[in-house]
Amino acid sequence: MEREAAKLLDARDPLARFRDRFSHPDPELIYLDGNSLGMLPLRSRERLREVVDTEWGAGLIRSWNAGWVALSQRTGDLLGSTLLGATAGQVAICDSTTVNLYKLATAALDQRPGRRVIVSDLHNFPTDRYVLEGIAAQRDLELRLVEFDELSGPTPTALDAAMDADIALVCLSHVDYRSAAIADMAAVNAVAHDHGALVLWDLCHSVGAVPVELDATETDFAVGCTYKYLNAGPGAPAFVYARRELLARARQPIWGWFGQTDQFAMGPGYQPQPDIRRFLAGTPPVLGISLVEEGVRLLAEAGIDALRAKGVALTNLAIDLFDEWLAPLGFELASPREAAVRGSHVSLAHPEAYRISRALIERENVIADFRGPDRLRIGPAPITTRFVDVWDAFARMRSLVETGAHLGFGADRAAVT
Amino acid sequence: MEREAAKLLDARDPLARFRDRFSHPDPELIYLDGNSLGMLPLRSRERLREVVDTEWGAGLIRSWNAGWVALSQRTGDLLGSTLLGATAGQVAICDSTTVNLYKLATAALDQRPGRRVIVSDLHNFPTDRYVLEGIAAQRDLELRLVEFDELSGPTPTALDAAMDADIALVCLSHVDYRSAAIADMAAVNAVAHDHGALVLWDLCHSVGAVPVELDATETDFAVGCTYKYLNAGPGAPAFVYARRELLARARQPIWGWFGQTDQFAMGPGYQPQPDIRRFLAGTPPVLGISLVEEGVRLLAEAGIDALRAKGVALTNLAIDLFDEWLAPLGFELASPREAAVRGSHVSLAHPEAYRISRALIERENVIADFRGPDRLRIGPAPITTRFVDVWDAFARMRSLVETGAHLGFGADRAAVT
């Protein structure tokens, strides 16, 4: 595979023009960590200026009625209709993924009184496991962590084998944060529903990267973050989805004034909103949600099908280069080979993955992501990454490990997804 | 009282120079709603540009280790040491006031197993009441809402009369959002502690306006928002305080990865941080917390004693003008006359308060705050308000009501604190 071939893919890429919609203060940097923190859209910088200077600085308190009050739901509806397959009134932007998991898991469990088990993936993302562990401890329930095969994820068959009539809630990630294995949402939902359980999906590594159809798959609840593929900035607020049929009776545990019907009457007694706003709690982070709106608009303009097609092509290229250059150097593929069940990142295992990741950053100006104990995650966000970036990054990895140059790097071990 | 007298007060005001540290796109606007949403500090605009362009845009994922990971606690420590009388490790910036109330109230109740009552103020801010109502419903506890005198707030004597041995938690606002009555934190804490209860304070209308001494008053838990007197922007993240002696065993309900010891090991089993970070949950909102840091720096530079002195002088002026001009027009003072027990806003009751508030905004370019059913809240934030602003606003209120011009205004009724 020659570099010219990658350049040709870029020349034919219908999304190539989107690269210029992002800030590139260091044009030489190869950023393959869009699955941890997305890049800065230029339009978001402008939007922030408008929100800060005009809406806050000039509008002051008047801006609440001029638009801020409706921002959580308006942005949720936009996200739902463009990237989640969810009709209006079921998605809102609020709080963090962790807080939202807590709210939805609690609401789900309240729908299944008497059942005493929560099922999740033994290797689910830590905050998901911790939240469920905490809820199980408080409610004296069992958290049953099932070890699914990393490369196939929680298949319907594997889940079915773990199900019984005592399971209230199944909480899983749609795309595995390690391997990028994609779960079959519709089939998993059907299995859980057959056993009378509800399902809560974590879409952090899916939203904006792979098509999601929440309504059509009969998903019950979902959460996800916006700072990865949606490019809404560090610690941007997350989203919640609750299926319309469940909304009328699903109550979240944190009763706050933004979840209250007729909020500004400020009356006695909590009466939750009829729609997804009942999952709001406190005053929404206006700056953060505004950047979510910009991020979603940008991805919606590119189109999820085009983004998915490019994500497949980029990771296919990565796997081809792995086969040709890296497999002989002791790397192993830790993601599915089959594109249809692989999200937009590729994991490679190598005993020196940490040193390699440090050498890539410090010497090669390539940012990929290390995940302990031995994983290098290559996350080429479709909207910002060129095929030639993948080619160059893999060429440098090959050269690093061939020469042993990576062995001089690596001390502390910290990273944020 | 002549306008010249107000101008003289401005000429002698040691904080007058701080007005120029804020954005004034409309220099004629008189903004008396700093107790709902603080104004935009110029330095915050710059800081946001740095965080967005440099830390996010250029630094990307590297910025987590370069500073973002420590931001919640660093900013909490700064806030604690400059405005809350709290030594390091007890304050963090995270989530919303509502979510933080939920976390702390739950943690407090877990410390008093067997006790079945939560006490709060019947007229406490709605989100506080709703959160406690929700917790009481979930835990099958009693929420006992005590009607304290609005002008004296929850006095130690009144609270003592409501206490019994079944009360686990007392949750009160330090400064009443309606009347601005200041509670005696040390004495209230002592009363609650004498009865074996813990106390959770809402400092939303205190922080940055009146001195707070959390350590010295033996406060157990506190929350507060940063978008009022701290000028951190719409929906900016809130703060939590937990007393050092309680931290080791106090557990919050939302177990997330930012509360986890050795977070990036991403290991099995939740082990909370030893300090206030155990009250963090999800990924912190970096842009929001950065603006909290700038807001706190600005107030710390002005100094809480100088801010408090000016707050007293501004509200004294407002009350003098009320006596002279507005009392004869049917207004009533709904705040304490005694400055020592009054926060930085003044409430006036008038049957046409809503129409007056609309006429002030739409015709007089004066923003004050309406609170149902009949209150006008005048919130002259000490760091941004001139004495002449108060004089002008009151002169216009007098003129409006004398001429009946306010009767042509007022339709919808929405406002956000």
C-alpha cells in the first residue's frame, strides 16, 4: 500500500471539505483520538462568542426567555432526529453521562419492582460499572457483570444465556470502548424484553459515528456523551433518551426545578413534565449545550451515512496497514475484522503499547490513545481525519517499533476518554 | 436625597474601578439582577478564548493531564479559601446546585440511619424543596416544611422549636431568595447538632455577596451556584462543600469515575477519593469551571469584606429611597431593615409588581427581577453596580407608578433565578 493510494482516497472523499471546518493550529499534528475528545469546530468558536457576548453579556437575564429555557430540549430534538432515530420529546441535553446513567437506571429499576438484578458487561466503561455498583448497593440489588467476548460484544445469544426472570435492567454499551465491537441493539432489546427486563444503552462511542435507531429498535433508555464524535468540547453536557411509552410513568430520582411542570410558578409539590424534560434537574449549562447544538448541526450536515461509510473506510485502511506492517512487529488486532460490527476506532494490542503511545505523541506528533494494560486505540474521527493521516501514523508506528525508538519513552500513565 | 449624593458615594467607592472589568454593551442599561445572573467579566471572555483555542483546539486530549483533571478541585480550593472560609480539600466545582443538593442530602441521610425526618423551609427555593421531596419519597421519610418568618428567616429559636430526635437533616438557605434575610449559620448549626441532626446549607444567594465561614461555623455540608454573584455565566457549574471530619465516611449516591481513587486505572470496584473529589461524578465541564475560576478570582481581588460593605451601602440606599419615594405609592419593604441580617438584594412588595418589572425592562431600560405573586427583587451586585444606578432605577420606579405608566405592560410570566 503506497501513500499515493491513501491520497487518492482523500481526493475522492465526499467529506474531505469538512476538515476545513475545524481548527488546525498545528497542521502537522495527526489526531487519532476523536473517540476521546473531538476537535474544535470553527463555527463553535463563533457560536460561543455570540452566546457569551450577545446572549449573556448584552441579553443578560432576558436571554432565558429568549431561548435558553428551551435549549436542552431543542438541542435534544435536533440530536434525536438527525443522529439517533428518535422523534421529538424523547431526547434532552443535560448533566454528565454519569449523572444521566444514574437517573435513567434508577427510573428503569422503579419500573421493575421485585426484580433484584442488574446485568452489565464486566468490561463496560468504568463509570457505567461504578454507577450501577452504587445503585445496587443502595437498593440492595445484585449487579451481575457478565464477561462477553470482547470482539463480538454482548451478542443476543450470550445475553440470552445470562437472562433470568429476576433481571430488572440490562445496561450495555452499544460500541465497546476497547474493541469498538458494535452490539445489535434491536436483537439485544428483544432478548431483554422477552425476559421482562428493560435496557439502558450507553452510546458514548456510537453517537455521530455509527447509525443509531432508538425508536425503531424499541430501545427503552439511552445516554451518551457529546465531547467525542459530536465535538462539543471537554466535559460538554451529555444526553438522555427515554422511549415515549415509558415517559409517562418513568420518574427520575433527582427532582429539580427544570424537570417541573410550570417551572416558574415555583409552587409547592413536584409535578414532573410530561416529556423528556422530566429528566432535567438543575439549571442547564447554556454554553455547553450551545456547543452541542453546533456539533450536532455539523454532523447532521455531513450526514450519518456518509460519516459511517468513511469511518468504515478509515478503519479498513488501518487494518490493512496493520496486516502489512504491524502484525509482523508483535501487534495484534483487538477489534473486529468485519466492518459491519466495528465502530469508528481500531484497537491494537502490543506489550509496549504505552511506550508506543508516548513516543507517537512526543516524537511523531501523532496522538492516539492508550488504554491499559496493552492497548493502543486508533480513533480516526470521520469528519476530521484524512486517509493519509492514517497512512502516515501507521508508517511512523512501524518505524518506531522497527528501530526500537519507542523504548525511550513512557513514564506516567494517565489518560481520559 | 439628591442624585448628587449618590454620585458622591460612587466617587468614594473603593470598588468603583471593578465596573470596567465587565462588559457593558449597553452603557445605559441599569442591571439590578446580579442575584439571578451575574454580568460578563471581560477577563472571562479572554479566558474562554484561551481554553477553547489553546487548551481544546491546540492541546486537545493532552490538556486533560496538563490541567483539566485537577480543575474541579483547584477551583474549589480557591473558592473555599477566598469566599467560603474553607480550607483545602473540602470544596469542588461540579454539576448543578440541584444535583449537588441531591448528592449531599443523600450522603447526610446515610449518616443518620434510623432518623426519619428532613426539615426545610416551607418557602425555600423550589429546586431545594423538590429535591428533598424526591429523596423523602424514595426513602420513605418525612419532609417537614417549617414556615419561618420571612423577614427573620430560620432563626435558631424557631428551628429549635421544630427540632426533635427523629430529624436526620436540616436543609436551609443561608440568604432567603425572597427577602434576603441572612440566617445565623453558626447558631443554626449548633441547634441542629444539639439535636443530633446534620445541616446542609444552600449558599446560592450568599456566595460572593456576604461573608461565609464554613469551617468556623462547623457547617456539615453546603452547595451553591456560581452564576449569580460569582459571574460565571448562565448555567455555570455549582459547588459542593463537605466538612473534613465527615468526608471520610460520607458517600454520595452517584458513583462515577471522577470520584474514583486512581481513576485512570479504570479498575473494578468503586473506591471513592479520600477528599471532596468523592463528590464528583462524571467528566467535569471544563469551559464552565474555567469561568468559575475567573469569577472567583475577580471577587477575591475585590475582597469579600469590601463587597459586603458595598452591598450594605447599596441596599441601605435602596431602602432610604423606598422610604422616601415608594412607600407612599403602595410599595412595602419585604426585606429586613437591619443591614446585618440582610443579604445583597432588597425585595419590595407591590400588587402590580409584575407590570412594574415589565415596564422597567421595556420602557426604562432597568432590569430588576419579578418573583410571584407580588415581589420586585432589586439585586445590585456590589462589583458591578453604581450607587447612581440604584438612584436612577428608584426614580424611574417612582415616576412609573406615579403616572400609572406601568399599567400598560405585562403579559407572560416567566423568569429564572
